[in-house]
Amino acid sequence: MVRQLFSATKVFIGVVHLPPLPGSPRWGGDMGAVLARAEVEAKTMVNGGAHGIIVENFGDTPFRIGRLDADTVSAMTLAVHKVRQATNLPVGINMLRNDAGSAMAVAAVTGAAFIRVNVHYGVMAADEGLVEGEAYQTLRQRQALGVDVKILADVLVKHAVPLGPTDLGHMVRETLHRGLADGLIISGPATGMATSGTDVEIARRAAPDAFILVGSGIDESNAAEVLSKADGAIVGTSLKRDGVVTNPVDLERVKRMADVVGHLA
């Protein structure tokens, strides 16, 4: 079970937002600097008390839908390997925007424990276009690779909207029982924006035994309320210096978040 990955009742996963990678419009030309920052931020998460880390190609905007280019996949592989070397915490991968196949492959070769899939089951309309779930391919790829990489799937993911009226509870059940996700992520409308406590409650009622994480907008002021029905959170923006997503991770903010989440257990 996915819960067994983390040594905590309430799970706190910190995000390593990578700078622009090779091939992206703002690539700076220095992979060594990218890897050095990833290593420092991973160690900051460890020293601050996080229970896990997820690595994202966050700086690669604008994102594309579908398979990413080989240069991006190669750079992500190096970055995840560097983070894995820096910590014994469970490490996850999110390859934006929705390249579950490459994320699974990188996880298989680096020993990462889980992947985040923005649209695992169903179809969402995003700024980049229609994002279609590939649960069929992702589950069969995992089987073929012979790995036990857990799939944490967003339900009605941020920065996107459903094509028509959608019942959150129904999508929770579909993602679990037809998409065979190992865990679920419930988020607000955009990065750094608060997740609705009501949405978390709906997800919990729909799947009482599921592993459910909050995927955006968690900070020290709202963690207790929003996480009351969830198993934990993926936290990025509020861990950064001054709460600015592009700034480096702040050790004291990580420590305070770990303390807040620890008291909820």
C-alpha cells in the first residue's frame, strides 16, 4: 500500500521545483547549477522534517501535452538521481504536463517510489489543450517494467477544468476503481491556491479508505483545517522564501510546516 512508503500518519511531501531544463525556452545552459539546486533543496527538505520529496520540471513553461522531448527526460533523470543520492526519503516525479509514461520510466531507472499524474483517468481542458488520461498505458507499462512505483493521481487537477458538469465524488471512485490509482490528490484551482476543505470531505466520503493528499495551497495557517480529512499534503509554494514559488526553499518554513503536520497525526 502507498501509505507504507511514508513513516508518518499525516504525510508531508515537499516539492523540488526544478529551474528550466535543456530545451525549454528559459534554459540557462548550466545543468550543473540545476543539479546543485536540486540537491540543496532536497537536503533542506530532509533537514526540515519532510516525509517525502517530489521533483517537478516546473521551470519548463510553457508545458506541452503528451510525451516530453528526450532532452527533458534525460535532464529529469539526472535530477531525480541527484535527489535520490541526497536523501533516503521516498522520492516522486511529476513530469509536466502529464507525461506519465516518461515519469514511470525515470522512476524505474532511478528507484523513485511514486509518480504524480495530473490526468490519470478522464479528460480535462487545460491552457495547453485537452489533457487525456492514459491509465491503460501507464498501468501496463508499470507491469512490463516489473516495478512497484505508486501512482498518485489528481482528481479534477488544478490549472484545468472538466469538459462538462462533473461530480467530484464520482471521479474519485472512477479514478480509484477503473483507473486503479494507488492514491488521490485533491487541489485548488492553481499552484499555491488553497484546496477546498469541502472538496477534501467529498473525496473522503466517496473513498473512505483511500490515500488522499491535498495538492495545493497548504500553508501553516490552513493546514489543520484542510488536512483533517486528508492523509497529508504536497507542499511547494509556502515552503519558499517569502512564499514566492520561484525562490529557494526556506529551511525554517519547512520546519514549521513539519511541526504543524506532525501535530495533526
